[in-house]
Amino acid sequence: MADGRLESKNAVISGGAAGVGGAASKIFAREGAHVAIVDIQDEVGAALADEIRGQGGQAFFVKADVSSGDEVAAAMAEVNKRFNNRIDILFNHAGTVIVKSFLETTEQEWDWMMNVNVKSMFLMTRAVLPSMLGKGGGAIVNTSSISAVAGTPMEVLYCTSKGACHMFTRAIATEYRDQGIRCNAVCPGFIKTAHGLRELKELQALGVEVTEEDLCRLQGRICEPEEVANVALFLASSEASFVNGETVFVDNGMLVST
Ligand SMILES: NC(=O)c1ccc[n+]([C@@H]2O[C@H](COP(=O)([O-])OP(=O)(O)OC[C@H]3O[C@@H](n4cnc5c(N)ncnc54)[C@H](O)[C@@H]3O)[C@@H](O)[C@H]2O)c1
């Protein structure tokens, strides 16, 4: 794996077992990173780490629900041990969606959404920053969404959580820029993952116009997970050395055409 774009980097990927996170785990490892996959799905995550190692890459799996402070602390203690307290890259990708009419959503659902999509970024970033600052820098990539700036009916909680991801990205970049930290976000449209396909199905069931035809009009076609992971790769790599606090849309022109 000589001359990879992430050669000799230690990378942590939350939600790294499947979907875009799974694609990123493979691509980052292919580019020379040693990847820590942190995910709630242990069998899938462990199998992916095995697959990467079987192909000559470096990866290991650690189970955690990244919305839980205790689980993140335990998982990151293990990751720091394996990485000898040196973490170069954090991809905060784990997240989920609730599709429901606003007035039907409960306080528990609000807490769950904010914990999984926003608090997880706080917990994971807080866990890796000391290591990054100790060695003089690091790159953080967060997964936001077009929903951070485009309101979608039946997704008030989700849109609110992604708006927070946008500002978390900008505020971390602002506070830590001069200590060598870059923090950027990828903001996808609809992606062909378990999350994206469920979201489309549930929106359609509630009468929101996201049929295959609508999707073609909005973003040309559905996005492949690798098309988002490749943007995360760029942002995580030194090729993006002067890109900081950015929210990069990966939506094939959906936002600029509406
Ligand atoms: N799929 C889309 O259309 C789309 C569009 C825009 C943004 N996103 C964002 O992408 C992320 C979802 O990823 P995906 O589309 O690759 O879907 P996915 O469901 O295939 O993958 C999500 C991964 O995150 C893990 N995960 C979920 N909750 C977790 C938790 N609490 N702790 C640890 N791991 C957890 C899952 O196990 C899974 O491996 C979310 O942040 C979502 O907002 C998705």
C-alpha cells in the first residue's frame, strides 16, 4: 500500500461498519490508513475489519453506541491503546433518521435523534482531540446532510440535528485552526445505503415526493456510498490542507438547482 493518500495515518471511523462508513473504512485502508471501525453492529463491523486485513490493509473493530458517553470512553480507551495515543483522522459518520410528522414525534425521539446525530460528534471529537493536539494536528470530517440547509417535511428532528452538525463543524474549525486541526463536513443527498433506502421508503409512505422519478429530477440518480466516502477521503487527506470549516455538498447539484 505504498504511496497511499493516507499512508501511515491512524483513522477512527464512527459508523464505519456499513453504508458510507463501511465504504470509507475500505477506501481509507486502501489508501494506507490503519482504520479503527467504531460501530454498534459488531458482527458486520468485525467482518469488515477481517475483510480489510484479508486484503492486506490494517483495520480493527471496536463496538460502541457512540451516543453513550460511557461506551465512547471505553471504546476510545481501546482505540488509543491500539494506536499508541496517536490519532490523525476522525470521521464522525454514525447517524440515523426519524421520518415522522412533527406533531407525532415524542420527547424520547428528540433526545435519541440529538444523541445519535449530534452528541456522538461531541463525544467522539472530545475523545480524539487531545491526541491530535498532542502531536500538532489532525483532520476531522463530520457527516452532515443537505437536510442541514434544506427543510424536508416529516424530518424536523433530523433537519435540526444536521443543522447542528454544520455549526459543530464550523465552531471546532474556528476554535482549533491555529493548533493544526481541520474540521470539515460532507453533506450528501440521498445515498444508496440502508439509511437512505429506508428514508426514501418512509417519506414516500407519508406522501413526500421522493419517487424514483422525483429523485432523478432532484439529483439525477441515487448516490453511491463510495461517492461520499471519496469526498471524506479528500477532506481527511493532506490534499485538503487549506480547507477548514467547510460544508461540502455531495448532491449532484440538487441544492443549486432548486
Ligand atoms: N443515506 C443517505 O441518504 C444520507 C444522506 C445524507 C446524510 N446521511 C448521513 O449518513 C449517516 C448514515 O449513514 P449511511 O447512509 O451510510 O447509513 P447506514 O445506515 O448504512 O450506516 C450507518 C452506520 O452507522 C452505524 N450507527 C448508527 N447508529 C450508531 C450508533 N449510535 N453508534 C454507533 N454506530 C452507529 C450503523 O450501525 C451503520 O453501520 C447519517 O449521519 C446520515 O445523516 C445519509
